[in-house]
Amino acid sequence: MTSHRTDQTMKPATAAKKLGVYLPATPAEFQEGLVSRSELSALQADPPEWLLNLRRNGPHPRQVVAARLGVSIAGLARGGVTEALTTEQIDALKRELPEWLQQERATQAEVRKEAARLKEKKAARAADPHHPRP
């Protein structure tokens, strides 16, 4: 018996998230149809011009905007940034460095520092032969 394997598909929103692009900025044919895993792989391996342009210039989804600004998605919301931004707008925010962005970057740095401290502490405990295991 031969098994017929069909390619899994995903909604355009899922594919856009995996590609790191803002769905409303993608071409209509991308937004309207399902995307198979093989199509997604092909887009990642050999991105068409529209995908390269979106990644380069935007508009970018919140997770990309947050990463480029060095803040969390919640930090973006606290700063009043609720819409997708272009690369140009992100660069302008970096140059202007408003107070909310400075504060959110400091918060993010503290979060990373605490995460590293906890990871180090966990590694030290794991290496300690006298520490009881749960």
C-alpha cells in the first residue's frame, strides 16, 4: 500500500509571521490563498522581489519593529506604537530616541540581565554535586 502524502497548508497570516512580514502589505494572491509548507520553503530559499522589498523597507510587523528598536512588543504598546512601521520610521525613532524608547530599552536590558543571571544560577546548581535534585 502506498501512502499519498499531501503537503500541509497554513493560513496566510501564519505564513506571513514565519516570513517576518506584515500581512496587509503582501500581494493579494498571497493574502487570499493557503500557503503550503513547500511554498513557504521556496519563499524562504529564493524570496521574490516583493518579499525582499517588504523585508528591507516594510511596513514591518510589531515583532520586527520591536526587535529593531531593541524593546518588547509590550514596550511598543506602552510607547504608543500600535501600527506597522517602515524601516524609515524605525530609523527616525532611533535617531530621535524619545524618552519612552530609552526607558523601554533600559527595561529590556534589565530583563535580559536577569534572565542571564537566572540561567547562570541554574547552571551552577546543576553542576553542584551537593545540591539536591528535585
